[in-house]
Amino acid sequence: MSRTKGARSSRLPLLTDEIGPAGKSSAPIPSGDEAELTRRILADVLKRIEPTLEQRIHKALVPALTRVGQALLIQLRAELAARLRNAIARAVAEELSRHRKR
């Protein structure tokens, strides 16, 4: 994969990629607090990749969910039609039975 700046916009950044200008952090580095530094770096990385990640997940899931939804709709229509046919057949049979007893 190419390391040019244009190619970076089409993929997620790697930990080895330069995220911003060297030495320019969005928050000051806390002295001696590794957990806080880890939290800040993670928050910064997530803030940068979440829009891209969400967009890619959406792009991948929409077609799959659409196909599943369409298949489910076809099944539900078939089941509803079968139940309606059965209910109408029973109603017709009951009505004919009443007329025959008269």
C-alpha cells in the first residue's frame, strides 16, 4: 500500500502513521501519569477514526440488512396469506354448515 498522503484518506490510520505535526499534541502530556496519557491518546485516536469506522460499517451493513429485511417481508407476507386463507376457509365451512342444518 502506498504511503502517500492521498492514499491515507482511503484507509484507517495505523499506529505507525503520523497523525498530526510532530511534537504538537492536542493536550499537554501529564507527568508520571501513564494511565491518563493512555486515556487521552485513546480518546484522540477514537475521535479521529470513529467517523471513518462508522461510515464503513454503515456502508457494509446497509445492503446486507436490506436483503435480510426484504427476505423477512416476503416470508411474513406468505405466512399472513396462508393464515388468511385458512381463516377464510374455516369461516366459509362454518357458514355452509349452518345453511345445511336449516
